[in-house]
Amino acid sequence: MTNRPRASLGRVLDDLGATLLELVHGDPDRPAEIGGIVILDPLDEPVLPSHALVLGVGLHEPDQIADVLRDLGRQQAAGLVVRSPIAAGDLLAAAVAESGVALLALTRGASWDQLAVLLRSLLADGDVGEAETLAGMPSGDLFALANATAALLDAPVTIEDRGSRVLAFSGRQDEADKARVETVLGRQVPQRYFRLLTEYGIFRELYRTDRPVHVPPLPTNGETFTIPRVAVAVRAGDEILGSIWAAVRDPLTAERSQALCDAAKLVALHMLRIRAGADVERRLRADLVSTALEGGPGARAALDRLGLADQHLVVLALGIIAFDSEDSVVQTDESLVSQAGLAGERQRLADAFAMHLGAVHPRAAAALVGDVAYGLIPVRPDRSDGEERAVRIGKHFLERIGDRVTASIGVGPVVAEAAHLPNARAGADRALRVLRTGRGAPRVARLADVHVDTLLLELRDLIEARGDEPTGPIARLVAYDRQHNTDLVETLRAWLDAFGDVAAAAAAVYVHPNTFRYRLRRLAEVGGLDLDDPDSRFAAMLQLRLVSPPHRLMTR
């Protein structure tokens, strides 16, 4: 075991080195802990946390890399990762020495997405909640367990879930074979090997016993085979949580077989702790986000624990919406799925939202509060496009989740103090409400984009609360339509919506313009409505939008 900090640069290289990362220049033994993972975007400079590890996607030229290193040094970043190979030379060595930022290279064939996920898993630093230990190891630290198991077996090890996805791996993976390297780089057993394991009955045998299972060499092509494996299932009672796989050239001794079985029991405890801890952390994070949004005396402390104190913030509100089968009438969430299913869908959407915001900024926070998932994103105080950037982030998220779930996002104004967060939340909520109730509306909007619509909704709430009914000309037209089965109210509505354009209004309600003109004269007579008076037209429009019954399509 090492005494380096849990989230240090040295820890990253210990666990991911050789297989994924190599140190090009710099000191890996700096004591400072890494504060977060940030993807570099030269067109939209991110707000870096202290001692960030920056992923330099697309950086290649030495001059460009050197400039980025110097800029990151001014922001106190810990390291910069670029794609291998990197041209060797004194320029980069001098830039690293000047900036104090380590330069690392990502192995060719590994994706940036995979690296970001692995780093965030490895560097989970307990922002909410204190770290615990199980059997002397940090709770949930599967990488440390993989390394300890590898030391006991003298063989490179992977820990995988039930779907053969790699959760953690030990060092020394270069001592295995091409299949293992592909598995680690892809964080998933390649499909062709998975099929072979299934055909050979390895998984069936693995899940039937609690003893190690020998896996014979598998063909990689006509002449080359993998080296043998030994695997053991990771169980919690009758539930299969995953498995441990060791690449071994010789059969395990009885002592090492027992050590592998003991390791499986310990891994099960840690995997259960991760699963339970995720639920606890989710609830705690939701409490912190909720407390911050309330803006009371505990808001500052909540922002401190979220790592968002002294930041300019923008609030996003994400909610599920749905239409009926004919896509004509907005329905409530409950009409889409059962309550239990809806709650699960909301939580899955909130988790995906949190992951997406975390990729944008490592200190962004998101949590499900009630039936809305709220996101808090830091923005740079020296830029005025915080709301617009939040709109872009929201649109990108909705594009990524596709049409499987129909959702909308309201964006509140940027605030500089915790005391103003309730107003920002209210703004995001008001924008979201308009999006959830308006057919054909955009899926992401700022409060400024839908301000008039929010005022109309709030006026309608007031009118409904008081039980107001139509009065004056509108009341007379409603009564006349009910008594004579006519469409004078709809005629007036169409005419007002068309700004007095008879041809357009007639087309909207599918009647001849002459018929429409006759009905327009008739409604003026019946309702006692002066259509030439702007105040009368405005009063009629307000009542039609806020007080009168919803319109129906004219068919005659």
C-alpha cells in the first residue's frame, strides 16, 4: 500500500499507469489532492477547480501544449493529459518546469470518455460524507482491492460486474495478453470473447459455484490464444454482484485459490457499500441542493459542502412532460406511467442529468428535489453569457437522451450570492412550468424567453383560485353558444389571434370568409362588443385566454 493521498497524481499513475497513462514530464509525488477532472474547451473556457486534472482533447502540437501548460499553471492545475505520442523536446520540459503542471500521455486506442469515467471513479473524494474503511481499505475503493488481490495472486486482476463491464483493475496489465488490454481499454470484455466464454459454459459454471473456475486459453485468431484465466463469482447471498478475473500462466496453488475466494467476499462487501453509499450520497446531495436553493441560514454551509461557495451560479430545472397518444392535449406525469415507474424514471433522468453537468464542470451539482431535478452550474463572473451557456448545456443534454423521455429544462438568472438562489430557482421553475404546459414550445428556455407566458399562467391561477367566471360581452357570447349551439366565441378567438385578418381567421377555423364575416357581425350584436375599440379587444382577449372555457375546433 502507498501513503500517497487518495486523489493524488501519484495515485492516478499507480492505478492507471502503463495501461492507460504515462508520465511525460513533471513530479507525480506532489502532495496536493486532485480537485476534479475537466475537459479542456478552447472555445468555452471552463471554471477550473483547484488542482484540476485537465484532459487536453485535440491538443497535439508542442507549441500549443506548452501554451496550455503555462495557462493551467496560472490556474494551479495539477496535470494535463494529451494523446500519445508526444514529440519529445526541451520546449515541453521547460513549460512543465515553469508551470508546475505535470504532463501525461493517454495510450493510443483508449477513449477520452473511458478515461474520464475511470478518473472520476478513482478520484471520488467524498465530497458529501466521510470516507469509511472495510478490512483496512477505503470503503468502495475497488482499485485498491484489485491491486491487493493481484499482489496475493502474483497476477494482473480485473473486477467486473454482472454484465462483464470492468469496475476496476490492478497494475501489471501489460503482463497479460491482447484480450486483457482490450478489456481494460474498453472497460468491457470484447464481444467476441464474451461469446466464447458463453459458448464454453464458463459463466454458467462460474455462477453455480463459489470456488475459482479455470478458464482455458481462448482463440484470438487461427494461431494465437489468450493466456489462461481463473475467475471467481462475487456474491451477496444468492445475488451475483460480479466476478474477479486473474490472468495466470500456471494453476493457482491451494493457498492462492483460498486467497481469491477471500478476496471475492471482501469485494462483495465493498460493492454492497458502493451501492448503499450511492443511495445515501444521493439523498444527502439532494438535501444539500435543496437547502442551497432555499437560501436560508444553511444555504452557505450547503454550498460549502457542494464545493460551490463564492461562485456565480445559474439554476436549471429539469422536469418530465408527456402528451397523449394523439399528441394533442398535455397530460400530467401520472397519466404516462405508474407512480412507481414515474419515480424511477425521474431518478434515472436526474442521475443522467448530474453526470452530464459533472462532465461540463466537476463542481456542478444536481439532485432530484420533489418532482424536479435541479442543477447548479458555476459560471465565470467576468462573462455575461452564463444563461446562454446554461441553455446550450440543457439542449445538449436533451439531445443526448433523445425522445425516450420527453423532458424540458427551465433556466433561471445568474446569481452571485446564496441569498439570491431562491429567486433563481423560482425563475427556473416558472420557465419550466410554461414549457410543461405549452404544446410546440421549445424544450429549453430562460425565464426572459417566456416571461409573458409565465405572467398569463399566474393570472390564470389567481382567477381560478377566486372562481371568477366570464363577464360582459364574453359571458353573453358563451351563454348564446350554449343555448343555440353556435361558435361565436371561437369566431372571436380566431379573429383576435389573426389580428383582424378575416381570410387567415376563416382558414384557421375552416369556414368561408363570407360566413366568417357574418358570424363576426353577429357576435358583435349578441355580445354588445365594439370590435373597433382597442380596450374592448384587449379585455376580450384577456378573458378568452384566462377565464373562458378552453376553445373547441369549429367544424361547420
